[in-house]
Amino acid sequence: MGIELLAIGLLVAMFIIATIQPINMGALAFAGAFVLGSMIIGMKTSDIFAGFPSDLFLTLVAVTYLFAIAQINGTIDWLVECAVRLVRGRIGLIPWVMFLVAAIITGFGALGPAAVAILAPVALSFAVQYRIHPVMMGLMVIHGAQAGGFSPISVYGGITNQIVAKAGLPFAPTSLFLSSFFFNLAIAVLVFFIFGGAKVMKQDAASLGPLPELHPEGVSESIRGHGGTPAKPIRKHAYGTAADTATTLRLNSERITTLIGLTALGIGALVFKFNVGLVAMTVAVALALLSPKTQKAAIDKVSWSTVLLIAGIITYVGVMEKAGTVDYVANGISSLGMPLLVALLLCFTGAIVSAFASSTALLGAIIPLAVPFLLQGHVSAIGVVAAIAISTTIVDTSPFSTNGALVVANAPDDSREQVLRQLLIYSALIAIIGPIVAWLVFVVPGLV
């Protein structure tokens, strides 16, 4: 077996092991980088570490640290409460509030599973209270999280944009974000009406009453492929009782400062083009200085398993490039002589594998494999990257993914089996139809 095929075989083995065992795939990737790079190819240690994504490492740590602070001091809960209270008496808007809030949370840098973990309990509680289809509410939260997931300051966006920029391909962070946002928005519209949205819109106006708890004890999931233990609740109840809700979620000075910091992050990164990681860390440190007692909990909430996952995968992909694997795959793809078919196959690969494995890890692995093919210029690189990114993440509705599992876990007891079954059917359909639609929308029009 050639080194190129061995490198691919090791990568496949990592996905399989991380899927069936609670082992972080990033740790496996670092071990694989050592075995493949040092022991088989004979690379120097400095050459192996040349592929370590230091910029992305800082971005991941900084944005998840900042988001953890916003969670702990109640800023995120305050945003959710404000959004929910805006729709009092308008039941049909509740699913869209869940979609929008999830998009905002991930758009500011939170991981999709973190946003779903926050919103799934309250969304499914509303589903029971107002007889809204639980699958619809769960999917609105998940697709909302994916809609904001490729903003220039988000984790998914950071991974994709840095890989594309490093490869020298056309770089359009805003286009990627808008493509993902409107694609997921279109899916959400279909989901809304397929699962009874028209009926929900006709329901009589009603007072919402006590808000559901955002963080019930025990509702937590480890992220597949990350190998981490389930996260501890930030506190027992985010809202508490109806009597103390107003007091708990007042807009105090700490939350105002956090909102200013999040705004500064957006302006600094998007308007002044400062490094996202450095801006996010600066804002986080400023908030830490104002409230030092909460910082141990914030550091503990940093998604270290995701940091390890991405750092390991991208380092291993760097070794694969040195081993000639990327060129080997690119030559194989080029030999097909059909750029549109190749792009479609990459979209299908991302969708099918991601339904069972970590989307975060897959983004770091599949896009580099497409880079040599895209450098040939036969199709629009911006369109292909958008199609692959969307295809890889829209299947996070699968019950085998963290997002889907959180929806099933929070579903009413008497309908949990039905929710599981319908999510399986939906995810299978989206894994087949989604890549085709993404390919038709983003790739075919960009054929050069």
C-alpha cells in the first residue's frame, strides 16, 4: 500500500474509532500525525508542527471563552427571554424566535451544540404547551444554529475561511455566511409548513405564562467525536421560578458590558478587519477583569475538546499534504474530467459522513481535499466551498449527531419515539436532497 492510501486509511480509521468510542478524534489525529509523519515518512518534528493552526487555535479558545462568560453572567439567557417575550400572544412566531435566537448565538461564535443545548429545552416545552409539532420546534432550533454557524466570527466560519485563505483560493466570508443563512432559512420555511405551521398561525393568542427552564438538570450531551464528558449545567436553572424571573434576568451592568463587548467583537472583526481571535480574547479579558470570580467556571466551559479536535485534524491534514495524499486525491478527481460531478460527489461525501461523525472535524478534512481541484479553476471555488460547507452541516439534524440527540432527549416522553423516527427519516432525506440542491444553487451557476 502506498503512503497516500495509508494516510487516507488512517483518517478513515480515526473517524470510525471516534464515532464508536468516546475518544477525542483530535488526540487520535495527533498520534496519527506522529506515526505517519515521523515513523513512516521520516518528517522532522518542526515540519509536523508547521501544520498546527495557531491562528485558528486562538480563535476557537477566545470565542468559546467569551461565549462562556456571556452564558455564566446571564447575557444569553436575557437575550432569549427578550426574544420570547416579544411574541406574547403570537404563537405562530415562537418557532421563528427560536430560529433567530439560535442563529444569533452561533453567529457570535458559539458552537451549534451549545446553542441547541440552551434552546432545545425551552423550544420543546413551548411545543407541548401550545401543541406545536415537537419535530418542527427541534428542527427550527437546529437550522437556526446552522444558519448563523458560518458567520465570519463563528467556529465553522473560522475553520472554513482560514483553510480557504491558506490555500490561496478566492476568499468571501460574507458570501459563505449569507449562503448558509438563506439556505437554512429556506429549509426552515419548508419545515414550518410541512409540520403544521399554518395551523399554528391560526391558534388563538394566549399568554405565555411562566417561561420554561433553559437548563434543566441532566440535559447534556457530549459532542460525538470530541470524546469529552457531558458538560455540567452552568447553574441548576437559568430562569428559576416565575416569581423570580424578572429579578434573575434584569439587564444589569455586567450584562450591559457583555453586550457592548459582543458588539465590539462584531465591529472590530467585520468593520476594521482585526483578527477575530485577538479581538475576542481582548473582550473576554476585559470582562474577566470586571468579574474575576466567575472566570474559573468560564475557563472550564471553554470547548477544549473542540479545540483539540480541530487542532489535531488540521495538523494531520498538513502531514497528509506533505505525504502527497492531497495531490494524489486531486489527481484522481481530475482524472474524472467532470468538475460538476466531482463537486457533487464531495457534497454527498460531506453529508453522508457528517450524519454519523463530527461536522467540525469533517470540515477540517474534506475542504483541504478539494483545494487542488478548485485551484484548477473549472468551477467557482466560492460556490463549491459553500455547497460543501452547507452539505456537511445541514445533516446535523440526525439523531446520531449531538444536535439531533439533544432534540430527542428534550422531546416529551409520550412522543420521543415518534420524534426519533421522524428525525431519522428527515435526516435521510436531507442527506440525499440537500447536497443536490446546494450543488444546483451554488455550483452549477458558477461553472467556468
